[in-house]
Amino acid sequence: MQAVLNRRLLWVGGKGGVGKTTVAASLAVLAASRGKRVLVVSTDPAHSLGDVFDRTLGDTPRRLLPNLDAMEIDPDIEVEAHLARVVKQMRRFAAPDMMQELERQMRLTRQSPGTQEAALLERLARLMVDDSAPYDLIIFDTAPTGHTLRLLTLPEAMAAWTDGLLAHNRKSAELGKVLDHLTPKRGRDVATPFDDPSEDPLAELDERTRDVAKTLIDRRRLFHQARRRIEDQKACSFLFVMTPERLPILETDRAVKALEDVHIPVAGVLINRVIPTDADGEFLQARREQEASYLARIDQLFERLPRPSLPWLPTDVQGIGVLEVLATKLEQQGF
């Protein structure tokens, strides 16, 4: 399991309430103690990362320990920034008498289904592909399955949407040249059309058409790059957290299979809140007997994956001191 902290990206996810934020924070503390420059990022709108560290976090990284920064992405801020960029671009080409209606449409867009998710996914993609960021390891505290599968399908969805917009543009004849150039020339060994340095599909278009097309194509390129990072076993790992209970086991089984089906590397599953062997009392004994059957089920379902565990603590997890204790326990489990 130690290899997961040696990669650039680590996603920690699982069913709500299983302790994935605690595990993500503890792994961040452990990696930072080894000298790695770490950023741990919460993408859940109902943030709890700051609560676990007992620190106030915002939309920009805050230093918590030597080598350790943390942040909570605010989807509302992401939406506002995205819409501001759209309005700025529209102002360059829209007639002044149209701007009032366009701005009204932008205000309505803020509440549209999927708006926050789209903005959040774009922010995650930018974090993933930014090699200039001063971090050796970025840990994402999130439910990775949904985000990841969307990132994998967004390039294709963006392609269909972009091509539809281009086809209906009044400059469709000129924009047909863009579509022609979106396929690498025969014999060119490039991963995607956007990696072909010898072609400029926008060179012959007018300024307005070129500006709109470039925005769309750049976004397509961003998601293609993010998808390749996620699929790269040397750069990215997924760790699922569960408790030894029926529903978390079922959900984790589905999530692991979903990622494996699209060839995304899963590093392991971490079983959290296992009842300590020295816990006493008839109630805990009964719980332990039930837990034993679930632990056996976990061993059966996830035999192919590493299965470290953490004990059920007698206290809440809040503050760096408790996280350091958990970090030591994780190290004992092979991280």
C-alpha cells in the first residue's frame, strides 16, 4: 500500500459516513511527515475536511503543517468564475442591446441542474493536469466513481456538443475545416487530435468563430488530458473506504467493478471502524460476531485487492493530534 503515497494523485472515496474524509486527512498527515509536499482537497459541497483538521478552510490552499496544505473547493465560486468568463467572451461579440438578456440567461444558469457539477469537474481536471503546482501528492477527498466516470465520458460528450454548435453556426462552411482537422493525419502517432503540433485547425477562421471554437476545443483537450492521468497507473490511485456493514460493502463492490470495467487502477479498500479485539461487553460481543461475517464477506469480494483496516476509536476524530495517531496506524498497515 505504500506505493499509493508515491503517486501524484490519490482519490479517497466511499459511501457517505464511512470516514473517507478522516482517512484522506490521515494519509495526508502521513505523507507530509515523510517530506512529501501534499495538498488534500475536499470536493464535497457539505465539507467536513476543515472539521476533521479543526481548522477553517476555504477555496484556496491553507498551510496546516510543514509540507501539508488543505482546501475545500466551493462549487458556487467555481460557477461564478466560469460564468464570468462566458460573459466576458460574449461582450466581445454580442450587440450591446443583447447583453441584458444574455446576462439574465446567465443568472438562470446558476441554478440549472448540473451547473455546479460541470464547474467542479473542470476545476478537478485543472488540478490533475497542472504539473507546475508545488505538490508531490494531491489527495482528493470525494466520491470518485461518479466524478471519474463523468470525466471519462466528458470528452466524447463535449465533442458531440461542440460539433453540433459548429455545424449550426452561420460559418458552418468554414467550421467544417475545424471538424476535418480534429482527426490526426494518417501515420501520425499522437494520442488525440489535440496533441498534433503540426496542425492549426483554427488558422483560417474569422476572429469571432476562432475565439468560440478555441474555447470549446481547449475544454475538450483539458478533459482528454485529465482522463489520461486518471488511467495512468503510475500517476493515479483510487482507495475506497468502507465500514464492515452490509450497505457500504455492496456500494463499494459496485464502485470497484465500475472502475475496473473502464481500466482505472484501484489500489485497495480500507476497512474503517473495526471493533477492537479488547472491546468488552455483551453488546459489543454481539456486534463483533456480526462484524466477523461482514469481514469474511469483504475478504471474499475483494480478495484481489489489499485490505488494510483501522480500528473504531473511542473518541471523535478532530484535530491534528488524533490524525497523527491515525497516520501511525496507517503506517503500521503498510502505507
